[in-house]
Amino acid sequence: MNRPIANRKNVFLRIVLLAALLFASAGFAADVSSSFDSANKLYEEGKFSDAAAAYEQMIQSGTASSAIYFNLGNAFFKSGQLGRAIAAYRDARTIAPHDPDVRANLEFVRARVQNPTLTPTRWQQFLAALTVNEWAMLTATVLWLWLALMIALQFRPQLKQSLRTFLWSGALALIALAFFLGAASTSNSMKTAIVIAPDAVIHNGPLDAAPTRATVHDGAEVAVLDTKNDWLQVQVDVQRVGWIKREQVVLASGI
């Protein structure tokens, strides 16, 4: 006779815990909204550095969204920090890869970076049109459709002649998409260093005394080839490869 009472108590405890979680979630959401509004107010008042610090504090506390990174990029740009702005926009693009405002602001700031800087090729831009997950989903969809056709032919072999074009086209499309998927994955795994110093010297070796190879400026993006202690080996363009101090850049993936 006591068993049903125990069950009711368990149900009651679960309801209490669920209610507590809901209240805690609501409180957390309210705190996030309040912090976001406060940071936005600082931005509207022209206190761009303070606004950037407020957005960064939200991110460090575990709150990250495309909107926060987007506004952080705007605050950095307004405070004259092109490299940090580009890094923030790239983080926003990772979360919302097809947001037109994010893409527009990223390209806007990139256009204001003093050369030399790594410019994405048309091939890389084509691959970046879809995320790696989207390339994978598209490839999987074509694969399943092609397999469905093959299965259908097992039951209706008389359709082989009429479906031959579709089978060959599907096979070629599958090969092409698999290639694009592999290339996109490789491109996305590339490490990029974004310069955050006004001017950064690239040396021939990982030493301050090494000869100068090139000078890159705030916002320049260079490909990372290797690391050694506090130095990164980077490629500025086809002809120039050298070493830059780790403290003068922030790292990102992809292009």
C-alpha cells in the first residue's frame, strides 16, 4: 500500500526539479538579454571598446551566438581593430554561414586591410558556398537516390535502358560531390592567422634577429604552415613564407 505513495513523491520531486530548471533557464535567458542590451547601449553611445569588452565577457561566460559575434565585429571595427573585427565576423559566419549581413561586413572590412593579405581563390570561394556538413548532406542525398535507382532495377530490369542516362549522370555527380566534399573538408581544416597588431614583421626564421621577409598589417590573413615555440610559420602569398610572433595574431580555421 505504501508503494503508490512513494511513486507520487517521486513524481512530485521530478515536477519540482523540472520547475526549478525552467525558472533557472528563464533567469539565465533574462541575464543574457540584459547583458546584450547593456553592450548594445555602450555601442550606441559610441563607447566601442567598452562594448567590445562587454560582448567578449558574454562569450567567455559561455554565451555565444551569431548576433553577439556580429556585434563584437562591429564594435572592433568602429574602434579601429580590423584584425579582431575579421576574427569576430568569421566566428559569426561559422554559426550562421549564410547570413548575408555577416558576409557583407566581413568582405567590407577585408577590403580595408592594407596588402599583403591572403585572398581566397575562386575555387575556395566556390567550396565555401556550402558548409562541410551541407556538402556531406548533398553527397549523401545523391548517393541514396542513386542506390534507390539500382535497387529499382533489381525489381524492374526492363527499365535499365530508359534509366541508363540517370545512372551514369548520378554516378558522375556522386564522384564530383565526393571530390568537392573532400576539398571543402581540407580547405576548412586549414589554419589561418589573422594579424591583430598595427604592423607585424615576418622573419626568415623564428628569431627576432632573423632577416625581415615582409611586413603585414592589422587585419591581414595568412596561412599557417607550422609552429615553433612562440612563432608561427606563415605563407603570405605564393612567393613569401616566413615566421611571425604568435602574440601578434589570432587563429581561425578555413578561409
